Amino acid sequence: MWLVLSAPEDTGALHLAALLRERGLNPLVQVSTEDLGLADWVYHTGGEVETSEIGLPGGERILSGSLRGVLNRLYAVPATALARMEKADRDYAREELHALYTSWLHGLACPVINRAGATGLCGNWPDRSWWRARAFSAGLPTDAYSWRAGDEEPMDTVSMASAILLDGRVVEGDVPLPLHPACARFAGFSDPRLLGLRFSVNSGSGWLLIDANPLPDLSQSGHALAEALARALQQS
């Protein structure tokens, strides 16, 4: 069994799940974060092997031992997981559930894209100062970093461009080939296997990296990303 974990509004993930099924990833279960928040859990950790059993609201049961690969798009504890709790307990419960999801995703034996990290449930998600410094080291053009409360991204960009990387390789996007090696070097500084980069294209300053995150927009993704993900999720 393969698993795609995504928010209900993440239509790109739904489309990608269909493309993965066409490539032989069956059965593939798409689990919304809202259903995950209503699920029943049995989770054992602390030994050499972590095991889990998740009972979804619709009756589907997901056993950790049956999972062959997971595409993880979880970025926050679902609101449904907290709705049944007393308001005074919700902050504590959120932290505990965050720890549960992090441990579960990190401990699965199958391929996981992206595993939870210290700063994000779908992989480490550092602030602008971190990735801009790494972009400079990788040779990616980026504007000088400064920040004050209320700062906004500059609005004088002529157009926007993006790239989706998987395991350090540009799989999709409209970033020119000369920038691909620098994109790959940048990805090497970050642990999420699936990474989105966003650029501004300005007539004066050229291409500038303005954003990097482990939750790229998949609404325009197509067969190239599906092929790459299918191979990655079927690796033993």
C-alpha cells in the first residue's frame, strides 16, 4: 500500500495521486489531513522496530508494515484532531499530536517523501535568512536579506518562475538549464526530498530566488514529476 497524505484543498496532490495509480502504485490511499485528525491510533515505539495501526473514519486501516511508500504533505496538526478537546487543553494536545506525527513519519521503514523534521511536519522549513544564506553558498542569485516587522516581498517583479526538485534534481519547472546545477547544490543543504523553489524574473536584476519550501504547489505538476515520484516511492 502507498499513502498520499495531504490537505483537502491540496488539489495538486489529488491529481498526482491519480497519476501515481496509473503508474502501478496500487493500492494507493489518499488520506486527507482532516481524516487523519479523526483517526484512531495504535502506536508502539521504543524498540528496534516501530509499528502503528491507523483506523480512518471510513473504516480503512493502515498498518505500518503494509506501507511501501508515503508522499507526505502534512504541515500542521489538523483542526479536527483538536475539535473534541477542551479549549484549555488544545495547546498541550497540539504539541503532543505534533510529536506523534513527527515520530510516526520519521520512523516508517518505507520510503517517505518528505519525512518530518525538527522545523516542519513535511520536512525542515527554515526561515528566509537560512535559505538565502544557503542560496548564496550554492551560487543561486538572491537579493540581499534584511527584515523588519511588516516587510513585504518586492512588487517590481516582471514575472515569476518556479522549479520542483526531487532528490536534488530539477524535475519540473521553467527555470533555465544554466541554473539547474545551483538548484541541485541548494537542495543538498536541505533534507526534504521534494523541494519547491520560486524565483522572480526582473528585467534589471534577472533571476532571483525569493522562496524555498518543502510543500511546493503541485497544481501544475504533470507526468515528469509523477514518473520521478513513482520510481522513488517504489525503491526498497
